[in-house]
Amino acid sequence: MGKIEIENMEFYAYHGHYREEQIVGNKFLVNLTIETDLDTPAGTDALRDAVNYQRAYKIVEEQMEIKSKLLENIAGRIIKALYEEFRGIHRITVKVSKINPPVGGKVDAVSVTMTR
């Protein structure tokens, strides 16, 4: 058992509750941790036995292109899509952060972290 981590994936997307956010867009960061068997691919050195992190990135990218009002919705969709794509995953944690969110004051980011 081990972890594959893809950190600070950066996307410009059009998520948000407010209409303006869905028009203007914003920068988002996504961090992904996938807990899975690493012993098999460590021994075989074969991509077919591993979670392909390039494909995992593409799945996150695809989900980030779908407009959502809530970060929770984005995180849930990412997790669902990853479980549908890969076998043998024990746990996924995804953190979606909206940079400089419209909260009425100076805030670097607001984030949602979901584990399933």
C-alpha cells in the first residue's frame, strides 16, 4: 500500500455560485492523493499494474472544465470519475482550492477537502 500524490494542479475555470464567477472565471488549485497498492508496480515496473498518474491528471482536468457552483461538487465528481477509471484504489483525497475568492476581504484561497 502506498500513496500517489499529484500536487498543485493549476486550472483556470468558471466555477462559482455567483453569475460573475461563471463568466469571468478564476484560478483553482487541485491536490490529489490516491491510496493504492504500489508493491505490484514496484516489482513489475509496468504501467499496466499502476495507477497512471498522467491519466489521473486528465480526469481532473476534464472535471475542472465542467462548470459547478460548489467546490464540493467538483471534488465529488473528481473522486467518482477516478474510481470509475481505476481498479484497486483504496482511498482518494482531493482538495480543490479557489484562489482569491469573492468573500468580501483579502483571502488567499478557500478550499474543500473530500475523502472517499
